[in-house]
Amino acid sequence: MSLTHFDKAGQAHMVDVSAKQETAREAVATGCVIMSPATLALAQGGAAKGDVLGVARLAGIMGAKRTADLIPLCHPLPIAKVALDLVADPALPGIRVTATVRTTGRTGVEMEALTAVSTACLTIYDMLKAAEKAMRIEDIRLLRKSGGKSGDYEVAP
């Protein structure tokens, strides 16, 4: 198998997508921030810095929009939608973050969805680190993607 971001000489390059058809693309990614029950309670409304989940949602949206600035060979894309779902989960305990990103274009939005989740998780950590430095960011991964030549992908249950 060859990697698309390297040419025949092994040099890194941006993939040429100019010949690809524009199609509707969607990607969904997830991740979580594990924390103590006391910190989770702060995240749900008692943090001194304000609305932790609201700020993290905005950070995730901004992260998706700036993905091409962060990932060296990523194409800048006209993103049509970014939605973040941040859910407190006492069973972790922690916060589950899910991002859905959509576009119509020549390349997928997997990196944008993963960047949205990563940025939201990092923001949660930043806003709560005064209460708990031992929080962990875990299990950031692509859940599914659709559109494009490679077709659909969905993680096995």
C-alpha cells in the first residue's frame, strides 16, 4: 500500500485532488476527557471560568475551520457544517465529545472532525486544569465518514 502524502521519491507533498469529483462529504469523530466526579460537576455548571461546555463547543468549531493551518498537508476546505455534541457521562466519569463535519468538495473532512474533537477536549482540560491536572484525553478516533472515491467507512461496533 502506498501513502498518498508521499511521492515516488518519498518526498512529502500535498495530494492533487483537482481531478476528483466534488461530492457531499461527512465525517464523525469522537473522544473523551476523563476526570473525577467532582471535576465533572464543575464542568456541568460550577467552573470559575464560566460555561466549560459552551466554550469547548466553540473551540471545536474554530478548530475544524483552522485544520489546514494546523495539519501541514491538509487542504483548506469550504466547511458547510460543524456540530459538536458534548455530553457529561458519570460512568466514565467525564465528558464525551462528538463532532460532525460536512462539506461538498474533492476531499474528505475526517481531519476536520478529528481536529474539532481534539480542540474541544483540550479546551475542556484547559478550563478545568485548576481543579484537576490528572484528567486524561482518550479515545480520539474517526467513527464514520461518507463520500468520495474510497466510499463509506464506519467503525465496527
